[in-house]
Amino acid sequence: MDIDAVLFDYSGTVFRLEDDRTWADELVGDDGTPFDIAAKAEVLRRMTAPVEQFMTFDAAGQHAWDNRDLDPALHRHAYLEVLRGSGVPGIQATRLYERLIDPLTWTPYPDTGTVLESLAAQGIPVGIVSNIAFDIRPAFAKHGWTDLIGAMTLSYEVGAIKPNAQIFRDATDRLGVDPERVLMIGDSTEADGGATTLGARFALVDAVPTIDRPRALIDALAEHGIRTAD
């Protein structure tokens, strides 16, 4: 069956929140000791993992965690709790959270632009389907990709989170395509794989650092019969 449209997850799929040298200024413990490489990597993982819960919350915290991608205030509450529970002091936790929700600090995977431009050239519409509580459109605008995205379906805007079929249906309706002729690409079988309940195909990619994943999106498309100009 031909693919009429492609949906992509955001975090860990087309963009990633990467470490850089300036993170060292924020990631220090209460005693001023900098986090080591492993600890920094773990904090980043906790800030961006799609489904895993990393700590036990009180009732308010658990409610915030369960609904974090539906409401910006709950998102903030949940992730500040996660950061503090990971040993990041209050002021640093707030600064790191502000980085998390700033789409301009996110790094695209090396093949993101190639894939988006190639799909557009072939007349294959693209949608972004993300469990998220902040606007990621500026990340695409920064790279000149706004016009390459036919549907931007964000959980906090549509009131549904993956794997709920409603969020995928929103994207396919906006694109005007049959869900059974759609490919969903994402880094979580549990969340992104929910598209298969509508009959869509699903391709899994690994949310590794961008330098370690130069062409996973290109390869995922090729496996489903879509060639790109790589």
C-alpha cells in the first residue's frame, strides 16, 4: 500500500534537546559540585523521555505528571519536581526547565531537513504529532521549515495525548488523508505506536544524540518505500 502522508513525533525523532558546554553552569548540586557526564545524561533523559516515570510524587505531583502534556502549568510543576528529585537545586532547576520549553534550544537530527524537503518535493504531506505543553513551531521556523509542515498537532492544543487515537486522527483529518495510508515515525512504541490503532504503519527510531543518528529518518522512509534525496 502506498503512503499518502507521514507523521513524525518531535522529541527524540526530528529534534533533540542536546547537552552543550553551558549546561555545566546549571547542572551543579547543592554543594556546588558539577554533575558528572553520566549524571548530566540522566537528567537530560528524564527531561525528554516520552513515557517513563522516574520518581514517586505526592498526589498533586502525580496529577501534574499524568496530565503534563495537556497543560503548561502542570507541565512546569511536574518537570520541576523531576529536576529537584534528580538533585538539581531550585534555581538551577528553573533555569533548566526554561531551556526545556524553549524550542530554539533544540537541535534537529542531521537528516530532518533533507526528509522534510524531500517529502514536500514529492507532494507527500507531513504532520508533527507531539505530546508536549509548549509551542514547538519556532523550532521549525528557525530552520525555514514552517511551510513543509501541513499539520502541527500538539497535545496541549488538542486535548489528547498519545497513544490516544484522537491525537493521530486530528493530524490525519488536518492533512485530509486516510489513516490507513499514513506512516507514523517516532521514538516510542508505546506512545507513537498508538497510530496503528487507526491502521497506520509505524516506524521506530532511537532517541540517541543527534551526532550518533545521521540517517535514521531516511532509512525509516526507505523501508516503507519512500526514497529521499540524501
